[in-house]
Amino acid sequence: MHPDLFKLPFLGGRVVHTYGVLLLIGFLLSLWRAVTVARRNGEKPITTQDVLDVSVCLLLAGIVGARLAFVLLDPHLRLYTIAEAVAIWNGGITFDGALIGGLLAIVAFCKLRRLPILPMLDLLGPASVIGYAVGRIGCFFNGCCYGGPTNLPWGVKFPEGIVDGLQVYSVPCHPAQLYSTVMSLLLFGLLALRQKKKGLPSGDLFCWYLIGTSVERFIMELFRRGVTSDMVRGTPLTTAQWFCVALGLAGAAWLVAIHRHARASKPDATPAGDAI
């Protein structure tokens, strides 16, 4: 693991964390993708400036939502100090919190700017998958969010703390963070291919994003270390998996509704005189 990237020669030698740097890189890549698609669409109905403006709100709301959900829903009921609560570089953010925070920010931004919400979601949803994939690499270098024990040849020993002045490592475990990165990149590729199709109703891409990202997260929970401690009582699923089930079903139902509405809204192509 390599949680600390380097030390600054100024500001008292403050450490630059690998996790934070990769989060920033992921954010910039997502922003680049969204801007590229906006330009490809002729800056309609979302312009490059709209993307740049909403990205700031999205970044802040996503991080705050991800960390806030982790702190408030900590299964160990731990009490955090303010300094601990904001220390995201030590691990501890949640996908569902980031998603909810980001969605609220996008809706509020579009309402204030009087922009169409669904096209904005179609633009930002697929682009955000890149940032998520890179952020998971940051988790790997940070040594957090890893999986359970494995005998597979690519199992990784993660640091578990210092005992008697010596670093203690886990048994070989699934590098679940990298599994997430691979699945997210695959999801992005599928969404990018669909994004090239013409005539898709607004909201289609975002619904597929919801379905795909919920499947990715559900699968990740199968590998996560300590997953049994988070299972909902009386069920074989964790809290995160139940959230993914609800999210995926909501995305699928919304997708069906969007396409039904699009078909119903199309004018009848058959001339009245040709009707039988």
C-alpha cells in the first residue's frame, strides 16, 4: 500500500495523500468526459459552461453526502470528532451517500438555472463512472475497502495496524477495490456505446447508469471483508445490497416508464386517409 504520495517541502512538510490525488484525477476525467459529450451534442441543451458550473456543486455535495452517510450510519455506532468526521483520506465514504448527495445537487442546480434535469443526468451519470473507477484505485493504495480472505494467486496482504512497533498485515484478501474498478470501466464502456445511439428519450442513459452501478455494487458486497456484520437481520443481504436492489428496480421501472411515455408521445406516422 502507498497511502502517502509525497510530502510538500513547504507548509511544514504536509503529506499529500494518494487517495485524495486519485479522487481529484477521477473527478477531472469525469469532467473531461462530460464536457466532450456536451460539445459533441452541439452544446444543446446542456452547455460546457453548465457542466463546469454544476461540477463544483456535484463534487462538494458528493463528498459531503458520502462522508455524512458513513459517519451517521456507522454500524459500530462510533462517535466521531469533527476532525475525524472530515478525514476522508483515512477511508470511510459510501456510494449511496455520494449518489444521494450528487442527485440533490444536480436537481437544485437545474432548478436554479432552469435547465432540463434528465438531459443533465444523462450527461453526468455515465461520466461519473470514470471518476468512481479511479477513486477505487485510491482505495486500494489507501488500504481500505478490501475484500475477504482468498487463496487466489492475486490475493493481497493489507496493513491492519501497528503492534509492538511492527506493521501487521492481513491474510491474503480479495483486492475488491480493483474488482470495482474493472467492473466500473466495463460499465462505462457499455454506457458510452449506448450514448452514441440517436433518438434515445431523455433519462434513458441515467436509468441504465442506475441499473449498472447497482449491479456493480451488489457484486462488490459479495467480496467485502466483514460483510456478515452488516447483514440486515433475518435476510442474506447487507444494507448496501438492499439499497442496490431498490436502486436497480427503481431504475428499471423508471426506464420502462420513460420509453412508454416516449412511444405514446410520438405522432401517428400513418396518414389519416390510409387508415383501414
